[in-house]
Amino acid sequence: MNELRDLYRELILDHAKSPRHFGKLDGATHWAEGINPLCGDKLKLFLRVDDKQTIDSASFEGSGCAISVASASLLTDLVIGMDVATALNTFDAVTTRLTGRGADIDIAGGLKAEKLRALDGVREFPSRVKCATLAWHALNSAINNRSTPATTE
Amino acid sequence: MILAPQRNASAVSVADCRSDFPALHQDVNEHSIVYLDSAASAQQPISVIETVANYQRHDHSNVHRGVHTLSHRATDAYEGARDKLRLFINASSRSEVILTSGTTESINLVAQSFCRPRVGDGDKILITHLEHHSNIVPWQLVCEQTGAELVVVPMDDRGELDLDSFDSLLADNVRFLAVGHVSNALGTINPVKDMIARAHAHDVPVLVDGAQGVPHMQIDVQDLDCDFYAFSGHKMFGPTGTGVLFGRESLLEEMPPYQGGGDMILEVSFSDTVYNELPYKFEAGTPNIAGVIGLGAAVDYLQSVGLPAIAQHEQQLLKYLTGELAKIEGLRLIGTAANKASVQSFNVDDIHPHDLGTILDHQGVAIRTGHHCAMPVMEYFKVSGTARASLALYNNRDDIDQLVEAIGKARKIFA
């Protein structure tokens, strides 16, 4: 059961049950949909980027499993206040770290970024990595203003 | 030819057949495996595995071509499997048994070769709300290509089709009906024989998607009076990449080939090609020879156990499964039709099916989670997906007890 406890840590369950920044965002400048065709999970990520290229607000809506919702909730917590370039670097770092291609990569962002380590449990569950990276792919798409939905495929 | 050991007719009792399936004798995540995902793909008995291996080891060659011994052996075994499949579904002739890669190809063949040339603007193709995507999308393609309209028979909240609506829909320019025999997501057994009779009264030809029908009940295409019946090998304990399209011979004769290539021709020149006779007209290219021979062994296996005995066993287990699941607090059963095959969808509390699937897998319990390639069904029940336990001849009460215990653990984690 240890691996399971690793996957469903308290922090993950907390964010899954009470997602932060949940709902549409007024005045959003960037948004993108993330779809996981495997399970049908769908979420929409909203960003409000100011003149200085700083993300001054972020939110998400949609439905998904505990892992994808918690990951989106942690993402919004982390990127608010971040500049766009750092957010893109974080996307790279998180996806590389979670897909196991660079398990040691540190994610910049201080204490809030430390919380992302709670997602590390998915590395033992190959079929669930996509759940954890879904919101991050949506972040990447939103910043790059891609018009097609981001998928985990 | 070296044959795998065959069991005598009715030599296998359902209670003993679990031992015939090697995949069910292993530990997964340090628990004895509990396989409750046969509706996605059923495990194969040793007789199927050995038949395929023996063919590969001793008899492999291409079919319908060579004059040499191996080619004869391969052809005999391949065509022998077709004969077994003909008897299995009681088709009146082997010309009516087209070997395909599976239900999906069978349905696409009918959509493109039979339906597409026959429909146009103002015509309607009728399907039902219960269909798997593979019995929706091929018809949508035909509609896009021809201007025909796709119309859907509604269902109720138990997952039963509304037959009154069916009758009124049928009367309105319907040119074709495609209906699933058994819903893969909900387990509903549709009254296809009755539906076919009603459709024929309006001169509407009918395809039955039997992917989920064949493992659970004796199919008799003549008794059903269907025009087409499609099914897959891997749902009935055979290899993947195999399937059958039964088609009424008079209709198959009228239809153009679906794919061009070798084996489907009699004579080719650059000005003209003469197509081969049925069933080969629809079998272009080298087929999945080993898989089809394995499918023949799966037919032997099913008949040695006996479909009536299998159905009885599964119905008893389904009753036990449904009863035990219903006792779990916070569990919602989805799909509660009166007449069902051994498939049960459910959701537990607010636990996402994907999370439930992971936690169950960690306890050795394999179920299917998600939308089951039936998104319209999920939409009807206002869920993004469900957990689904599906039972086959090799399951028993212990499997269900393990499932219930594992669900209890999931509820604790998410409490």
C-alpha cells in the first residue's frame, strides 16, 4: 500500500477535494483546454497576464481524477505571480520530472514549488502520469495561444 | 498437421474452467489476479494459445496460394476455422462468413460497401443511444459522405431502449438500422430479434453489433433474421485482430468489395478485374491466419463448455455482483436494465473512476474505468466515466468478494 499512499498523499487528496482557484477567470487573457483521451478528463485553464508578462491570476475548471485536479490546483497556486518565461520553464521541468526523464530536475519557485513533489508518486504509475501532466500541457498551450486543445498524447 | 489437445464435447464444467486460463494464475501487485475486464478483452484458454503456437511452429505458410504442404495445412486450418464459425452462429453458408480484423472493420465494411451507395439526402440511418463508438462513427462518416442523417433511438435511466420511439422513428425515411446486441457500458441485452422484425416490416435492413453478445449467449443469425452480424475474436477468448462479419448472401453478392488487393480477385488486368467469389471478395490481402485458427479453437472451447451453461453461470454471478455492490454505501449502479449480460457499471461516492481503477489494480483487481468508448451513454448519466466490472465464464464469487473488499479500501483512502 506504500506506493498508493505515495500517490494519494494528504496534500493531493486535499487539493482534489478542495481545488484552489476553481472556476472561470474574469478578464482572462490566455486560456486552453486540456483533454486526456484515455479517460475523457477535460479541464480548461485560464490565465490573466499583465503588461509586464506576469501571470497575475490563474484558474481552472472541468472534471477529472484526483491526480489531474490536484495537479491543476497546485499549478494555479504556483504560477500566480510568475512571469510567463518562468512558467514555461516550469512546464518543462515538471513534465520532465514526472515522466521520469529527469527525476532529479528541481523546479524553481520556492516553497510552493516544493509542494509539486507531492505529485512524484505518479512516476510509479505509468498510466497516471498523463493525469498529472494534463494541466501543465494546458498551461503550455495557453501561453503559446494555441487554438487546438492540448492533449496528453 | 499437429493439433493442440482438444477437449471432448461437454468435457469442461464451468466451475473447473478457470484452470484452463494461464493468465488467471499469477499475482499482480502481490495479490492473486482478479480479472473483471473481459468485456474489454477476454483471456485465452490454453487450447487457443497452444493452437496458435502449434500453427506457428509447424504449419505456417500463406493461405489460398501455394501448392506445397505447409500452404495446404495453413489453408485447411484457416478454412476449417471459418466452418467452425459458420456453425457457431448458424449461418446457412460459409459464403456468409467474412473474416475481418474485428467488429470495427466488420461495421465499417457494411457502412461503406452496403450503406453508402444506398443512402442520400433525406435518408436516415438509425442507431441507438447505447452504442459503442465503433457503431456510431462509421455511420457518421456515411452521413457526411452522402448527406444522410443519423437518428438515435433514446433510452431510459435503466439503460433500456424506448421501443415506442423506435417504432415511430422507423416509419420516417429510415434506410438502415445498426444496433448493439449487448451494451458494452451498461450490459443491457437489447431485444434485437423483435427490433429486426419491426425494421424488416419497414424494409429496413439491420446490422447487429454482436461484440458483446457472442461471449454470453448462443447466436443464431437465421433465427434472429439479421442482415449483418459483426463480432470480434478477442471478446470470445480468441486472439485480437480477428473478427467476423456475417452477411446475408444475397446482400453480399450485391455489394462492391471493401478493399482491393490479393486474394479477393479471380483475374486482374489493367483494363478490368474480376472479383473472387464470396466470402473471398471481401478478404483482400494476407489475413491474420494464426489468429483465425486460434479463433476456431476458441469456438471449440466455448462449445465444449456450452453456452447455456456459461450463460447460467454468468447470470448467477451477475446477481451476486449486483447484490454485493448495492450493499456498499455511496455506490451508484449505472445500467439496471431487466435483461442484462454480466457487465455492471458503477460509481463510488465522488471517487473518480480512474482513481478507483488505480487503487483496485493495486489490490490485484482489474476493472475497466472511463467512458468505455460510449461517451453518449456517459453524457446521458451525467458522469465523465464509470468503473465497470465484467464477468466471464472463469470468474467466481471470490473474485466479487475481492472487488468489494478493494472498493472498501478505496473508500477509506478517499474518506
